[in-house]
Amino acid sequence: MLRLLADENIPRRLATFLKQYSVDVVRLQDLGIRGISDKELVDTANELERTILTRDSDFTTPSLLSLARNGVIYISYQFSRDETPRLAKRIAFIVRQLEPKPRLLVVIEHEHIEVYDKY
């Protein structure tokens, strides 16, 4: 099961819904962390043994993805406030199905989910 570290670009509302679905998620802001570089975010996730949850496509590049020991979940589309509960439910399903590992990349698109684990 994946434990998540939510990037700054993940709305509080999504994190709240994830917690309602019993997902172990921590927001950077809750740790008092703001304005860090992508590399610092990866280092923080590795230190906390968490998978990165982000809307930043930079984390799908091999250079950053290769550093994330517990993988990355990338939300690739703009979702509305009304879509947040459905998105949280989809993410909750994913975190229960997968185990953290290096180079794991989950791309969540509006209508489907792609899982890459041999990047």
C-alpha cells in the first residue's frame, strides 16, 4: 500500500477526501514546507518513505522519477471541485493495489489510469 506525500499543487480538499477514504497522505504544507525545489521534494518523500502525489509533469521525467524511491502519482488533467470526490476514490483504489518501488509512475488521466513500473 502506498503512503502519499502531496505536493504543494494538490488542493487541501483532495487531501481531505483521501483521508476520508483511509489513505495515508501528508501535505507538504502540513509539514511546514513551502517553495522547495523538485529535488528537495523527492528527498523529503524518500526520507519519509512516501510516494509523491503531484500535478507537476516534471516528476514524470526519467531524471526525477529515477530518484523517487517510492514512486510518483501524477494527476495529468485539470479537475474541478465537483470532481474531487471521484478523483480521491480513484486514487484510494490505486494506493491499495500497488506497493511502493523505485521508478513506479502512475498517470491519472480524466478517463483512465496508466501504471508504469519498469521505466
